[in-house]
Amino acid sequence: GSDDIIAGNVSKYTVLPAGYCGQPKKGHLIFDACFESGNLGRVDHITEFEYDLFIRPDTCNPRFRVWFNFTVENVKESQ
């Protein structure tokens, strides 16, 4: 559930729509936070234009999430 502890960073994670099989197409976003200061822990696909992003807690104070750092690739025009 959404209360799960997020332990690591997303690494070149391709988000595919539910039930989709095959190679990712343009617009199937690829999220990455596997680099120094990256802190994206989980991505949930909602719609083509909506995603729930779960940011890992700050290292020195787990109560806070005051910044975010990740990349997104494979976007299509107007997405």
C-alpha cells in the first residue's frame, strides 16, 4: 500500500499502462533517480498524463521530504 517504506531509488523504471504487453512506445515514461541526490522511490501510473510519485525521505530527517531529484525520458510531444 501507500504506507510501505520506500527503501531505494527508481532506476530506469519504464511505466507501462495496465495490461500493456510489448516494447515501450513513445509516451511510456522512463523514470530514473539512480544517481547522487536522486530520491524517487516509487512511481504509480494513473493515466497517460497523471502519475503518483513517491519521494524518499531526506537522509538526515526521515519526517521531511523537502526536495526532489529525478529524470524523465521518452516523453511525447504535448504529454
